Amino acid sequence: MLSSGSMGTLTYRRAGVDQEAQNAFTALVGRMVMGSQPEEVLAGVGGFAAVYAPRLDRLARPLLVSASDGVGTKLRLALLTGIHDTVGIDLVAMCVNDILTTGATPLFFLDYFATARLDTTIGLKVISGIVEGCRQARCALVGGETAQMPGFYPTGLYELAGFAVGLVDEPNLVTGAACEAGDILIGLPSTGAHANGFSLIRRIIARRKLDLDHVYEGFDRPLGEVLLTPTAIYVRPVLELLGQAKVKAMAHITGGAIPGNLPRVLPKSVHPVISKASIPSGPLFAFLKGRDVAEEEMWRVFNMGVGFVLVVAPDMVDGALSSLAKSGMSPFVAGHLEAGPGEVQFS
């Protein structure tokens, strides 16, 4: 009979956690963000906590705005395709776009990366996307957590979560309270499905036996690459607009699509009317619609081509459209508000 000692001494590495690899990974991430941090970051990646010194001297009443989110089952497609450098952009986008709806400027971002066993190559690709997302959002990646959890996550899988903090002066806080009948809805185009509805998308792929490596009609690249197009980050063009025009409300179109998100920022005295024909939905949604999903369900689940909505008074429309276009967006009038409570109406 073998004694317990003959099995060898247990170590953390033999239990599935490679501390040396994790320490090396953290050092690589630190070098990746080095030189890109603003002077407000006094302590960032590598310590127990990040330290950020916001500039508050010109603000009447500074308000901190926070948001946390993930990428959902879109990560499964990243694993199937081997494309890992875009989901980090999704992660940042899902958080900073939420913060943006209040009129706040994103300040800093932290990530949570969990896996059964750390694969440094994949991990650095994921982090490179997070760094790029922070660059687009003009916020600092100040830290995060890398967790190795053998026995909890299946081998090869990883999970992502993010947390962001922004700042807005109370007089500039966008609340939606001033919205009224006749106000105009301006839409900003999405880059695809963003990071929502992928449980349904994956079911379509499985049922129809779609090939992620195949270039289907209407696309210029393989389906997997199309689906992994990262979420648009609207921070720069929207903040530039807010410096020039009054915006009454803003909505980030995420899970639940337009019906589940736009009413959240509106008073009960009005309801939105959306013109479907005005939204440039793009080829992805036409492709998905033709594969066992009814149109009503499409509009209930997917953003259908609009990733962000702004509410402005009629006399502000031309200026807002011009500002957003100069920022590189392709804005469009998506509808208007009508008096009375109710759900989103489509025309």
C-alpha cells in the first residue's frame, strides 16, 4: 500500500495555480500600460490598490459615476475562433458607454480576468484589447485582478468583468427629466451585435450549422470575425457634442435592445416612437433574421444597428448631427417622443 508521502508533496502549482506565471503576466501588463497613464494616476497596475487624483477645482459639485459589466457569451466565440484581442474592447465599451449616458467623462477602468489556468499568450491578447478600449475612451487602465481557478472554470475557458468610474459636474448631469413630447431621437450606429444577444446567435449557429470560418454573402470576412467586431465606444464624439449642445437624455442600447433601454432614461410622461426605416441596420441583422428568428424577436433582443441614442430638442437637431458627423460618426434621426406613458412604438 502506498503512503500519502509517496504521492509527492503538494504545491499550489500542482493544484493548478501557477503563481510564477501570474506574477510574470502582471509584470507584462504593467509594461503594456506604462507610458500611457495620465498624470492623475499616482499608483496603478501592480499594487494592492490604484490611486487616482481627479481634477475637481473647477467643478461646482463633482459627482462620481460608476458602472460594471461583462462581455457575456460572446467569449465563447472568441474561444472558438481564437480571436481574443477584441473582447477587451467590448469589456471597456460596455462600462464606459453606460457611464457616458449621464454626461460623465470616464476616468479609470479595472478588469477581472478569471480562468482555470493562465495562458499568457491569450491573456495578453485580451489585455491588449482592454488597453485599446481605454485608449479609445480616454480613460486609464489602473489595475484589475487575474484569477486562476482550477476546478471552477473548465480548462481553456475564461471570464471577463470590468469596472469603470467617471466624473461629471452636477450642473451638467444628464438625467432625462426635461424630455418632452416633440423631442427628437438621434441614433449612433452600432458596429454589429456589440456584446448582447450572443446566446441566441450561438443557437442560430448551432441549429443552422454555420461555419465561423466561411465568408457568407453580404460579408467581406469570415462570419467569426464579423461577430467578434468590437462594441463601438461613443465617448469622444458624445463628449464633444456635450460641450456644444444641450442633450436631454442618452441611452446605451445593450441587452434588451431599444425597448429595454431607451425607456429607462425617459420620464413617464412621454414614450418613444422609432422609425425602423431610419436605422442603418447593416448586413449582420439581415443575415440573422433570415435564420429562424422572427422580426419582432430581433427588435426585442438586438440593437438592430443603433448602439446609442440621444434625445435633443428640435432646434438642436441640426447642430447635434453636424457635431457628431465631424467627430467621425454617422448619426441619424431615429424617431421622436410623443406625449403619454407607454412602451416603445415602432413605425
